[in-house]
Amino acid sequence: HFLTVGIPEVLPSHTPIVSAYPTVTSSNVTIQYSLTEPAPVSLKLYSVLGNQITVINNPEKITPSGNHIATLNLSKANLSTGMYVLEFIAGNYKQSIKVIYSGN
């Protein structure tokens, strides 16, 4: 069940790699990312209207290079069923991933 979303086929060697799975869920979303160098990392969940729902980590903290995992429990976030956008920012790199919450 590892689904990589929105990653080009050829990446510069300094580009972070990020994925989230499952992208359709009734509970948890696991976010895996790999950094080639230390960077501040921001993980935020937004509604499709652009309203920030939650901040998943501390974007002020420098995250070391290497592989990392974060988990977002959507069932505890009091969300309506629907589509949301997970925003990943590491340094100057930004990627958005669609997540569909199917409710409890």
C-alpha cells in the first residue's frame, strides 16, 4: 500500500522525497519523507478552500537528513468527510498531496 503521489520521474539529488498513504482513509495517514540535507520541515493539512486545519509538526525545528515518518490521525481531527490537502515544505521544496477522508 505504498502510494507515491506527484513525484517527477527525474529528481535533482538535493530534492526531498515525500509520500502519504493511504490517500483515502477513515483514520490515519502516514507521511514518509526523506531529506538529503537538514532542513526546516512543515507539514500542514488544509481544506480544499485553503483553510488550515492542523499543523502536524514544528516548522521552526530543523529536521536532520535521512528518512522520517509522521502520522496524522484524521478520526481525532473532527473533520467532515471529503478531500483535504496535505502540504509538505522542506527548505525551498514544496509539494501538495490530496487526502480523502471517508469518515468514521
